[in-house]
Amino acid sequence: MKITVIGGGSTYSPELVSGFLERTATLPVRELWLMGIDPEG
């Protein structure tokens, strides 16, 4: 499974990534993309 998080530079992203990692047995994530919404950064 591939998951993309729009707004990946947000302060909630570490908690979100941690949640995905804790659930790898039931949520088979192969790729996790963090995409920023700032076109300059």
C-alpha cells in the first residue's frame, strides 16, 4: 500500500507516521510519501 500525506511538513506528521508504524501488521504500508504544500520549500 502506498500512502501520501498532503501537508507532510505539519506538526502532526510525526504522530501520523508513528501511527502507521504501529499498525504495520494490519496496515501493510510499503511507501509513505510526505508532500509539503509550500511550493517554495
